[in-house]
Amino acid sequence: MQRALERIEGPIGRLLIVGVIVSSLIVLAGGVLYLIRHGEAPVHYHIFRGEPVDLRSIGGVAREASLLTGRGLIQFGLALLVAVQVLRVLLIVWLFYAVRDWKFVGISVMVFAVLVYSLFGGG
């Protein structure tokens, strides 16, 4: 069983490290671009403005990120960070399936179902 756990921990750790680093670099690049383009604009804290309509969907975020807008890159990096966690759960399901640990496969599938529901069906 110890060997099976070692086989599971390695790929999960690598996915998390690479995913967090890549998404952090994208958010950092977006932040730098945003500050370069809008850093000196006056800020009105007494007026609340939500995100623009084009940044409220995955397609809009992808479009804005492909245009290299600061806000688009920031939103894309954050969405990628969430996607890494979903991929982590899918990888855990697959790895536990590979070692035939059915109890943890079931638990991981339930966790995945809760994630999917909270992302797409909870609102």
C-alpha cells in the first residue's frame, strides 16, 4: 500500500506545482500589464463597478486573455488555478482506479461531483 501511495503522490504534486506556477505567472503578467496601462488612472472607491460583461464568462475571459488585456490575463490565470484543482481531483480518481482502491475512487468521484455542481449548477 505504501508503494501505491508513492505512485499517487508524485503525479499529483507535479500537477499542483506546475499548475500553480503557470497560473501565478499569468496573473502576474496580467497585473503588470494592467498597471502599465491603467496604473495612473484615478480610482473612485465610492462607486462600485463590477466586472465588465465581457469578463463574466469563460469565453469572454479567453477572448480578453488572447488580446493580452491585463484584466483578461488576471481572470484567465485565476480560472486556470481553479481548473488545476478540478484536474487534481480527476487525476486522483484515475490514480486510485489504477491501484484498485475502490473506496477512495468513490470518495474522489463524490468530491468531483460536488466541484462540478458548485462550478456549473450551484447558481
